[in-house]
Amino acid sequence: MNLKPAVAIALIALTALSGCSRRATEDAPAAQSKGAATEVRLGYFPNVTHAAALIGVEKGLFAKELGNTKLTTQTFNAGPDEVNALLGESLDIAYIGSGPAINAYSKSKGEAVKLIAGATSGGAQLVVKPEINSVEDLKGKTVATPQLANTQDVALKKYLAEKNLTGQVTVQNVENAQSLDLFKKGDIQGAWAPEPWSSRLVAEAGAKVLLDEKTLWEGGQFPTTVVIVRTKFLQEHPETVEAVLKGHVAAIDWAKANKDEAKTTVNAALEKLTSKKLGDKILASAWDHIELTTDAQAKTFPQLAKDAVTAGVAKEAANVAGYADFTLLNKVLLAQGKPQVQAAGLDKK
């Protein structure tokens, strides 16, 4: 078919326009970027298991990478409260336990948050009264966890379910600091607690470790603390998220290269936040129980989602497909010649 020159030109223009339209659609997420954020709101706990956040703030490592972006921090005692802050958009990035992290993703139907890095592996123990020598001895006893459906709450209830002790052990949800007082009074006989609280219960209240959670995981590796971000914030301010991740990696690297000073820095941060610093022996014990790492142990998340069901805190296992986005973290690691973090399929829906 022969076309007049004007018609041919029009068709070529329409084809080009169509191609541009398709490319614009494909590039839509990137087009949402608004550059560096004016402010980034960072949440974390005053716990040794959140050492990377404590060090990053205390040593100015986040601020150094953020430049003109203001860093605003907020501390929490347990993950569910931090999840509410994220979903309520009063927080942008959070250091948080794996259980609440999954819950945040599930509650928002996979839309509101993304898993962007690991922070800590290990650092949670079941500590009990000296006369308790086995899990069966917990029958009729009361064991504390920091908050309903938080990481340690799920771990304890799952463990009790597997030992056929559901309903035979009272699980009481109390803040870590309160569990120390209750243990001393004899109102509770055990606690599944993160560091430094498990070490404090041993040193200050005469508890003993009945179980270290790492013994329940392959290779002793499980994500106690991870880093998540609001999806919208990630889309709108990727360079700000990348800056925070640079500070995160720098904090972990510095802690590993300066172990003694890192412990001192964490202790100073804890004193600022809780008005009390840890004794040297408690701090040393807590530090020995954790591993700072950018690896979120993504392969464990499907199992962690199932654990919430076994624990009775969820009706069905959360679908964690598509939860992880390690693009920016791996960009930072690659630029520094470090091994990249594997998503173990968690980046695909």
C-alpha cells in the first residue's frame, strides 16, 4: 500500500509517541522520585540488638551521609508500636524485629513497607529461675515477652506449641524493664528477652539461660533486627534511603573494627535514652550474643511467617513474596567491594 508523505510522517510520529508512552509507563516508579528528602524520621529501640542504629546516630554516621536532610529519631520499646508509626506515616525508616516487620507487610497487603537490610542476628534467650531445669518445668509458670505479637512473643509461643505446652504456661506481655522488676519479685519465673535484657536478668536478678534462640536455627543465624522503609518514601526519596543505608553499613563496619569503642558508644547511647548504662559484664555478655550484619537472612522469612500461625498470633501465614528490595543496599555494598545480600526469592511476587 502506498502512503502519501504526510500520512507516512504522521504514522511514524504516532508510533514514536506510542513507544514513548510505553517507556513512560514502564519507568513510572522511577518518575515518582522527588530527590533528597527534607527530613527522614528514623525509629529504633534502646536495645543492644539495635546497636547499628545507636552507633549510626551517636557517631553521626547517618548525618554525615544525609547532608542537608534532617535526621529525626524516635525510640520504641517493642515492634508493634513502631509498626503503627510506620503505617500511620509518622515514621519513614525503622530498625525492627522480624515478627513485627512481617506483620507490617501483611497488614498493608504488601503495599506499605519494604525490607531493605538486615541489622542483627542472634541476641535473644529464654531465661528462667534457677530451679527451672527443662521446658517441662515451665508448666504452671509465667514467662514474659516484651509485647503481644512482637518477635520474642512469637518465638516463645511457637516454642511452647511445639513442646505441647500451649495453655500450660502463662505468657505475660510486659516491657523489658518491667520484666526485670517482676522477675526479682517472683511475679514471673522466666522471660524470652532480647539483649541486653536477658543478660541483665542473669546478672541482676539471678536468672539462668534455659535456651539461646540461635540453637533453634540453622547455622545459629536468625534475624533479630532488620531495617524496613515505607514504600512511598522509598519511591519518592531513594537517594535519602541510600544515604541511610550508607550510614548503616558504616556503623556495622566501624563496630566490627572497633569492638571496645563500639560497646562504649552503645552504652553511652543507652544511658542517654534510658538514664542508665549497662555494667561492663552485662554489656560484654550481650555483645557476645549478637552479630551485626547487613544480611536480613531473607530465606528465614517464609518460616517466620508460619511461626506466627503456630504461635497463635496469626490466623494464616503472611505472604512475604515481594517483601525484600535490596537494590540500594547491594548498590552500597558493591561500591565498597563487599558481597551482595541475597533476597532468596523474597524480592519476587
